[in-house]
Amino acid sequence: MRCVIARYPFELTKEGVLASMEGVTPEFVTGESVTIGRRRYPVKQVGQVITRQDRRDFTSGEIVRAMTRLGFTCHAQPEAAPADAPTPFQNASALLGGTATTEM
């Protein structure tokens, strides 16, 4: 499939994207993401790998459109933590035996 990312034409295939992302460890997802294989990658990371361009040169929307056209599943936001999940402060407090305070 031919697509334009950051004003440059690319000929992308699903197999090519799978091969490019093989062995790449996913970064922490904070925004839009795409599922490739069994892993969920930030779209900017995928764009950087498949285009070999700096992440500032393209938008996440360009990558989302290309990945969707190739048949990959894209996600708008990361999955939210459960409502009853402890906050980092609560975790630290529990590790310190409940002695953590908010005063500095």
C-alpha cells in the first residue's frame, strides 16, 4: 500500500511492518497505540521504526491511518488502571509501614 507520511511516500505492507517490529520492545503507552502481533506499541514508536524518521517529523494520525488501512487495530488511549488500584503514594506508604507523610 502506498501512503505519504511526513510528505514522503512509503510502500508499506502488513508483512513488512510485522518484520520491522519483530524483536522491538514496546515502550510505555501513554497515548494512541497500535496492536502488532500480540504487543501494543505507541504509534510514534511504530512510525519511527517503519519510516526511519524522527518522531517529530510525522503526526500520530498519519501512522494511525496507515496502520488501520493495513489491517492493524489502533487504540485511541491506553487502558485505564482499575479504580481500586493503589496510587504510587499509597504503595510507598504501605512499603514504609504507613509512616509516609505529605509534609515536606
